[in-house]
Amino acid sequence: MTISSRPRLSIIGTGYLGATHAVCMTELGYDVIGMDVDVEKIARLRAGEVPFFEPGLGELLRKNLETGRLRFSTSFEEVAGCADVHFICVGTPQKKGEYAADLSYLDSAIAGLATHLNYRALVVGKSTVPAGTAARLADLLAALAPSPDVELAWNPEFLREGFAVEDTLRPDRLVFGVRSAWSEQQLRAVFAPVIEAGTPVVVTDFATAELVKVAANSFLATKISFINAMAEVCEVTHADVTQLAEALGYDDRIGRRFLNAGLGFGGGCLPKDIRAFMARAGELGVDQALTFLKDVDEINMRRRTRVVDLGFELVNDSYIGTKVCVLGAAFKPNSDDIRDSPALDVAASMQRHGAVVVVYDPAAMDNARQAHPELCYADSALAAAQGANLVLLLTEWSEFRQMDPQVLARVVAHPRIVDGRNCLDPAVWRAAGWTYRALGRP
Ligand code: NAD
């Protein structure tokens, strides 16, 4: 039996990655069923509500629900009954107390699906995994699926939160980790509209496909930590890291992107991916190849301490009795994702040092409240800044970049700001009477 030229798709795990993938594949013309073990998430998606903040995704979800080609379910049996190609998009978080990735969600998704696969089907892993995972899961699939014609492929995902729709519809590249011509053929059919639009495809083996993703994230993390290391040097030499980055960026071999010094990276991907990569390298006996990632991680985490220290200097060496306004809670703008958020890490640390911290974020308030009930929250930047002895800009939402320093100065107790993302013009803020401090910049 062959699968039709327009395969029916299932997407298992409808979080940031899976929900976006389900909606976008329907937009590209496919019949799609999204599945998750989280009953509430599925109810919200069925009702046309995206359970997280992602620009443009809500409209696209509602539009595609109306076509009748996009459905959601909580049943593996139902999913197995109405799709030929099954994408696995479940989480692979950092294991508690370890650097390694927790692959239990993947194992249980494969096990839940496999027992219903009594026909020729392709199962495609999209989650970010340590090298060797796909080979192990292929064995698991073969052992559990009633049909001998079920294959596994690996198709790592590179979407960026905040640009997820665009990245899914028009990715930079597609990577297909396959073990047969048939798997490749199915993946080419699934992504036909994307490939026809000119997206390059790299067809490779499982291990290379797995490594492309973690290597890409390691490179990006390294680039960020490189410029943040330069920021540390700039601070002692009184140089300006933003001008340094501009000048470096004109060199095509280096490039300007990911050279923004500041509070560093966080979120549900880069930190856990470089740690899982180090852990896997250790298991494979090549830990020396990746020892530099430990420095990358350390530089990154030091930026958080440095912001707490900068603020400390501005409030005359004591947070006790001070009111601190934190602008930003999401790990980056245009997202409500607070997983390993540098902004919330700094906010919580200041609160532990005795400050009263009031947080405002345009999208991540509910998530932040849930994760950090000890912090105070306000409904706007101005409300959060009311009576503040110190303002910290920690996530570079455009709303914060465009703040009027004169207006903000009227509501604070002391006009002192730490620009944790190097996204304000120091001259403008100083002219408006602010004491302005930033990372790697005089
Ligand atoms: P997420 O936590 O938002 O979503 C994971 C979903 O999987 C959740 O809704 C969860 O309920 C569901 N799930 C867990 N176990 C399940 C099971 N057995 N069956 C069905 N559903 C199950 O995570 P995410 O951010 O979407 O990331 C998913 C994977 O994609 C990770 O490996 C991540 O590293 C990778 N990734 C994420 C991004 C991103 O920007 N978020 C980008 C590229 C790759």
C-alpha cells in the first residue's frame, strides 16, 4: 500500500511547536488532526483559542478550523485512524537535577501511537533530541506497531517563537533524517508546497538530522555568549559593546545577527539544548569536544548576576526597602514563554535580596504569576513604575523600546534605569534626567 500524494497528517503534542505546525500544515492544504494529552489545551484549540501567545497564529487557527480540515483530539486511536504521516512534537525538557534531556514524553507518545498502527505509516520526530534517540525509537516503534511497514524519520524544527508562523510556512531549510527512499518520498509529499517555493532540503541519516538542530542552537548560544564576553571586557576598558557589535557585524563572515549584548539567552530551547548536548557528548566519550559550551552557559548565567549587581550599585548597595520595576517577563519579546526566563530570574533574585519587585509584561503576565506568585504584578509599564526606586528593562518588547523617558520619569521615585537589553538610547535617557546603566556600555 502506498500513501496518497497528499498525505493526511497527525501532529502529536500541540504546544508551541505542534500547534503551530498543525495550523500551518492545514493552511498549506492538508487534512490535519492535532493530538495532546492535555485535555484543556485541546479544548481551547478546538474553540479556536491558541493556548499561548504567538503573533498571527490565532487568526490562522480560526480560519483553518472553519475549513473542516483541522481537528483536535485527545485519543491516539482516533489519530491513528485518520492520518498516514504522524509528527511527534512533544516536549524534551531538561531532566530534573541533570543536564540530560528527559525523553519520557517521546517514549510515551511513540508507545501510545504505535499499538494502533496496523497499516503502512510514517512517524516523524520533530522534537529536539540527543543523537541516537531516533535509532532507539525506531526499534521501539518496530517492536510495538502491529504493521511491519511502519517507519520512522527525523525532521528537526527550527522555528523561532514570535515568528513561528512565518518560519513554518517559509523555513530556511528542511532536514530529513531517513532510512529509506520511501520515507524521503513521503516527507517530500508532505512538504511539497514548501519545497516548490524554493526551500532547500538536506536528506541525511538519523544522527546527522538530530545533530543539525543541537549544533545550530549551540552555535547561536555561542554567538550570544561571545558578544556578552566582549561586553565584560568592554566594561573594564570603558568601551561600548554596541558599537563593537556594529563594527564586527559589517564583516560578512561574522554577521550582525545574534550579536546583541545584554541579559543573554533563556527560553525552552537554547539552555536545555546545549546542556543536553554536553550530557550526550559525555555519554559518547567526546565530552572534550564540547567543554566550550560550559563556558557559553557560564557567561550567559553571569549576565543575570551582573544585572542584579548593576541595580545594586544604583540603589546604593541595598535592595532592602527599595521598589524595583521590572519591564519584561517573557524570555524574549513577542512570546509569553517564561521557561528559563532571564527577566524573571533577575526579578526573583532581587526580591530575594529584599526588594519589592513589580513586574509588567505585555503577554506573559499569567504565566509569570503562576510561576512566581511571590512577585507583584501591574497592568501597565507606567503602573509598574509608580514610585519605583529602580527600573529594569529586561525583555526588549517594542512597547518598552519606545517608552518616553520624560513620561516615565514623572511616575518613578528615582529616575534610575538598567537597560538589560541595550535597546534604549543612553543619550536620550540621560538628557531626560535618568541615571542610565547597561551591560558592556559606558
Ligand atoms: P511544549 O511544552 O509547548 O509542548 C509539548 C506538548 O506535548 C505539550 O502540550 C504536552 O502536553 C504534549 N505532550 C506531552 N506528552 C505527550 C504525549 N505522550 N502525547 C501527546 N502529547 C504529549 O513544548 P514545545 O516548545 O512545543 O517544544 C516541543 C519540542 O520541540 C521540544 O523538543 C523542543 O525542544 C522542540 N522545539 C521547540 C521550539 C520552540 O520554539 N518552542 C522550536 C524548535 C524545536
